[in-house]
Amino acid sequence: MRATASIDKSVLVALCIVLLIHCLQLKASADDARPGPEQPVLSEERLAPVADIVRDAISWREIPGAVVVVGTSQKVVFRKAFGFSSIVPSKQPMKEDTIFDIASLTKVVATTTAVMQLVEQGRLRLEDPVARYWPEFGTGGKADITVRELLTHYSGLRPDLDPGRGGSGYDMAIRLITGERPVAPPGTRFIYSDINFEALGELVRRVSGEPLDAYCEENIFNPLGMKSTAFNPPRSWRDRIAPTERRGGIMLRGEVQDPTACKMGGVAGHAGLFSSADDLALFARMLLNRGALEGRRILSPLSVEKMTSPQSPPGKTALRGLGWDIDSPFSSSRGELYPVGSYGHTGFTGTSLWIDPASGTFIIILTNRVHPNGGGNAVPLRSKIATAVAAALTPEADARIISSGQPLTGRSELINSYRTGGLRNGRVLTGIDTLEAEDFAPLNGLRIGLITNHTGIDSGGRRTIDLLSRAPGVKLTAIFSPEHGLSGTEDEHSGTEVSRDKATGLPVYSLYGKTLRPTREMLDGLDALVFDIQDDGVRFYTYVTTMGYAMEAAAGKGIAFYVLDRPDPISGAIVQGPVMDDDLRSFTGYFPLPLRHGMTVGELAGMFNSENKMGLRLQVIRMSGYKRSDWYDETGLRWVDPSPNIRTLEEATLYPAVAMAEGANVSVGRGTGTPFELLGAPWVDARTLADYLNNRRIQGVRFMPADFTPSEGRFKEEVCHGVQIILVDRDAFDAGEMGVEIVSALHHLFPKEFLVDKTVDLLGQRAILDRIKEGSDPRAISLQWDERLDKFRDLRAKYLLY
């Protein structure tokens, strides 16, 4: 008995030792997982420059006042109020406990946190389509948009609902959201969109069964002790709230400034929250402590890590977490020294929150920069304060940042972290390939005329001319060529109206110059016209006009028309830019199309025939293996320059934007080795233009100062100064927005030299030219064409073949 008891006791002691060692290991692992033991990484004395930065911003009238709080995971180190909370109707000093309309900070403090809590509970999945939880959302091309894409702003939805459309009320806003259509395919383009978070706020309501404000109060604000945070704050808080701007002649104070959130009753996923710097400090400390604060857990450590680490689609230049900004055009609040691994968000009213897990620090800057007249600018202030705080960190904190491995510049982050997206390696067969496979049966017994040029080849590189001239049962009797001639090498019309094709001896009639459409005499004896030309997917590319004119001629003659279909080389899934005014129809504008129409020539032919009531006997020989989202380099087809000055897919992509300015007195690089990658004139200041355009943060492109001398065309043999345009991300690139940005920049910087009125035909809308001349912001101008673009998408949908 004693021996047995002795053995049992020794075993027990051994087990206790093992358990003790295991517990110590677990503690060590937990310590390693934390930002590190609390060390004096900041001191109020070292943060003295912050006060000078804020006072300068106030003296420069960038802001009326501010509250700034800087802290660590454990405590607040710096907390000061500056200037005035109110200027009008009377001056009131800013106080440290002032409550602010925090605008888009609502997205991360309330909505993102609520969504992640529901994800933790298994009630939401990031990869699920939103329509799984909200079926009505799936209409209008939104069926595939996921919860993740809403959180990262890669849904393809536009920036916001139209303020004046549809009346007021939360339910009305939800109906407008269900009626929205994406302006870009989901997952392809970063568009910072309030609609994304308006939808997420509704998603929280549907999944949790509670309105967003009630859910957040119960599950976020109350548990964290955020006693000065609420949607629609009570009137008892009014004296503590900083006013924003006037609405209807009344200064807003405690009523949300955002127009859409106001119409939604003050509770929305994108804006509407009011809070103080002290409350936001509690929230920031919770995140730095990986989801918990003083024993109250709001999120799991893994949720915090996931939503604050890169979640953008691979290969994109705007780096976002789930809700949080990491490195995008809006991340200037990071300053110059905080690493890219830090994260944060800003609000339109002048608020910001930035957090750096590596050093364990946070910065809260609350201003009402829109007070009293909607102006002000908090962007420089945010960047300067973040830089000053990072510079004030102790060497120990600096070492933690450096050892984290996070780069200090966004460009390094892009190079090191982005993976190359998976391009498709398709095997597309064009219309002529399909016709060959059918042994030319649709044309059997017909005498035909062929409208083509050098792009009319099959997948083996053989000319459509030669294939049809030898096709059994087909009699090819005439050839018609568009602008640039049969060879595609003529940048200007040669003056020859009729020539001969050397290989077949057939007559070649030019449809550019004096004769733009086949005459009745040219069509005598023909049973059909066949069209086989590679289009560029752009409204003013004249091959489409030639097709339209030829269709009219064929209809007038009573003969059939066949289109051998080919891809839209710059993606048939993307529709962008202004829809042309109907009275601007011309050879560079056959039909009221948007800048990028996202249609194949076969689909356009169907639209032209029906909408123009031609009554044409039209048949489209379709492609096989084609996906609507294909860019040309994903089709497996060999590239052929569609015209002399479009020599690469990159130039084809830039062409619609750059050419919008070409009607005026600028060179777009014709007569150089890189047309449409250059833009300038002898009177342009290259550095000024490049800096201005880069500061506009135009998605998908960068601009470098450049000098070039065209060997032909406008400014032949003259030195032009301007920009070289580098296409960084073709999926993020919006040709319509960039075109307007370029025209606006030239008009703004060089108003005496730039002949802006001459851009109207290629801009396509007189109203856009008027807004440019008024000095309107190009981003606001781009919203002007959304309604007509939506109507075009509805029209386009009736004629899509793929």
C-alpha cells in the first residue's frame, strides 16, 4: 500500500511540474503575441511639436479648432484641446470632452466592428454574396458582390446615392441601394463608396434583428464604456457637440452633416455616429489590446488581426483591410514615418483615427473643419501630426517597428506584398473562325462585299479576304476599307478612292475621305455585306461608324449584313464615361454611346439596327470561348495594331481617356514611339502638369514629366512638354474620369493657351464642358453622367450576346 501511495505521489508531483512548465510556455507565447510589455514609448514632453502643428493649422484657417489624443495600449499620453469648437453664431472654446460628428469613422467604429462580431458568431461569412442575406440586393448586376467586397470597397458600386433622388427615409434609401448597378465588375476596381457601408449597415440589421444604432450601443459602446458615443445624440449633449455647417440656413449641431445619412434618419452604416476623443481612445486601446479592454472582450484577437491586415484583391494598388485603410489614396493620416502595417480611417468632417500595432500607439484627431461654411482642410494636419508622433517614439518603439518588417512606404508595400493576378489564358475563336468551322455555310450562294482591313484575320493569321475569295459557294466581288486603309498604316487619307488588292485583284473601295458609306453603285449586284474589323471598344473609334453607315446602305439597298464578331479588347465588362449627347452625332460619334461601351461589334450592330429602326437583315457570326470580362491578352488571339497609333494593349486602354483632349491644341504622341502614352504641347509646363495630375490621385495611372518631338501630326518637329502616362492598374483605371481630369487640368493650369471649347465632340456632353469651364471638381463632374450611364446599361443589356 505504501509503495503504491509513494508511486502515486511522485507521479502527481511530476505531472504538476509538467503542467507548470506548460503554463509558463503558454504565458510566454501570449506575451510574445502582445505588442510587448508596456514600456515608455512616448512622453508628453516629446510630443510638444504637436501643439505647434495644430496652432499653425488654426492660424492658417484650415480648422477652427481640434482635440488631439495620443496614447498607447495602456494609457493616454497626450490629450489637449485647441482653438474653438464654434465660430458662428458665437465663439466657444474647444474642450477636451467635445463631441464631434465623426462622419466616416462610423464605418470602422460601428459598422465594421458589428460585421466582424457577426462573422465570429457564424451568422455572416465574408465570402458570401450579400444577396444570400438580402435577396433584393442581388438585382441589377449585384448578385455576385460579397460581404468582403463591400468591406474593402471593391464591390464596383459608385461613391454614393444621388442626394436629390427618391425622397427621404431609411426605407427609401434601401430601395435606392437595391436599384443600384455596379459601375465596375466586382473585385476589379477600388471605388471608395458610402453605398458599400450603407448596405453593410442594413446587413447588420437583417442578420442581428436590431437596427444598427441599437446593436452597436448594446454590443460595442456600452461594453467599452463609451458614454459619449451615439447615433442621433440626445439634446442633453447639445452644448458639448461641435457644430458643422449650415443646412437650410440652420447651423447643424447634433444633427448628422452627411446628406444621405440625414435622409436615412441619422442612422447609417457609413456616417451618423457622434463621439468624443476620450471614447475613441477606449476603442483604439481595445484594438491595440487585440479586441479586449479591461476584461471586456469585444472582438477576438484573430478578428482584429484579420480586419486590420491586407484584404484587397491580389494585384490591386489600393491596400485596404476589412473596413480599415492601410495604404490607399486616403491614407495620408499615416504620415511619413509610421509603417504600412499601421491602419486607420478618416471622416469628411475632419476626423481621423490612426493605429500602429508595431509601436503600440494611436493618434486621434477630431476637428470640425467644415465649420462654419463647409470649407477647411484637415489633411495636412493629420499627416504632420502622425509624422511628429512617430518621430517622438523612443528607440525601443522604433526598434519594434523596424523588427516588425513592415515597410515605411506604400510603394515598398505594393512591391513586396502584392501577388500577380491570375490572367485567363483563353482560346477564343472569332467570327471568321466560326464561319470557317461551318464551311462558310451562312454565305453559301451569295455574292458578297467585304468590309475589312489588316485586322481581318483568322486565328491562324490568314486574311479573311483570302478565305472568302476561296470559300466554296461564296462569290467575293468587292472589298471596302475603313479609316487607315486596307493595310491599316495610313494615318491620313491617301486620297485614293478605289484601289486593287494585289492578292485577289478585287477592287478596294475607301470608306474614308470623300466617301464615308457605300454608294448604291458600289452595292450593285451584291447579295450581302460582310463586316470583319477589330474595334477598340471606344465611342469615337471610327470603325464602328463605318459599320453603322454600311448597315444603313445595306438596309436601303435591301441586302443582308453579316458581322464576323470580335472581342472588345479593353474588356466587354467595363462601361465608363459620359454618354454622348444625341445632337453631337458625327463620324466620331455614330450613336449615343458612353466613352467605353463594353460591347462587341456584333452586339453594337444589333443595337444600331434595332434602335435606329433600320429594318436590316442582320446576322452576327458569334465567337466561341469568349468571356465578357476578357481583356485582349486573355483571349489567346494574336495582337494586331488596330490602327497606326494604337500599338499595344496599354495604348488601347489609355486611348479613350487621352483622346478626349485631342480635339484641342495638344499632341497625344502621334508621330512618336508611344502614342497615347504621351500628352503635351509647346506651351505646357511639364513638371507643373505632372505634379498636378499626380496630386489628383487618379486611380490606375501615374504621370512623369516628359519632353517629346512628334515626327508627324500636330506640332510636327516641335518640342512638346507634357507628361508620360504610366498605366499601373488597368482594372482600377476609369477612362472617363481620367479624360475629364486631363481636360480640367489643362484648362485650370493653362487657361489662355488651351482651347478647351474644341474638346466638346470627344467629351461627348456639352454639360461636362460647361462644368469644366466653371472649375468644378472632376470627381463631381463624373457623378453627373451616372444616371445616363445607368440608362445605357439597361439598353445595352438587351443586345448582349455573351
